[in-house]
Amino acid sequence: MLSVEFAFICDYAEATGKINAMGIGFDTIFAPSVPTIHPFFFLVFKLQANIVETGEKKIQISLIDEDGKNVIPIISTKFVIPRPKEGTESKAQIALQFGNVTFPNYGGYSIHGVIEGLDLISIPIRISPPPKSA
């Protein structure tokens, strides 16, 4: 069955054979005021599939606010889970960049990935004012 081994957001990533990532797994963006524009971040995930699930897959990525409203237009794209050279399992590693995202308010947001109609990725992210200095 198609499954997500892991998913996270980070400052930068490449998925070229191996996943190379920096600033892995943050969940808060500190902003002195809102609306705020975050220059870029990446959604990284690794999928596992059995041999009959390999091939081209459709994915839709949404970034929503606490009211379930889209913050950016839904990203619809395709990727390929390769057929394994041996065995019955295959993996795909994906790194998607988000650029110049405007977060209109402080509060909670989340990134959702729907792959072939299955809601398999859900990552919360928060926009907060900077911590107060001591």
C-alpha cells in the first residue's frame, strides 16, 4: 500500500538520489508583523509503494489557514514512483519548493498532500511574533 515514510518542512532541500536538507522540521515562522512574506521553504517527503503501485502519481498540495481557506493556489503536479530493479518495493523522494508565501495572520496553518485521492501528508506550521527578549 502507498505510504509516507516521512514528511517535513525545512529551509532548503534537494532530492537527487539522497535527500539533502537544511533547517529540518521547523514548525514556527517568527514574523515581526503580519501579513508577512516568507521567502522560501521546502516540503520534503518519501513514499513507499509496492510494485503494483509504481508509475505516475498525481499529487495536490494545499497550504491552508485555521479556517481551512487556501493561502496559496493548490499545487497540482505529477511524479513517478519507479519500478524496482529487484524485489517488490519501491520508493520516491520529493522536495517541493514554496516561494514568497504570504501569511496574512498570526496563527496556525497546515500543509496537506493528497496523493491519488488519499490525504497522506499533513504538517502544521505556525506564524508567531518573535519571542520577547529578556
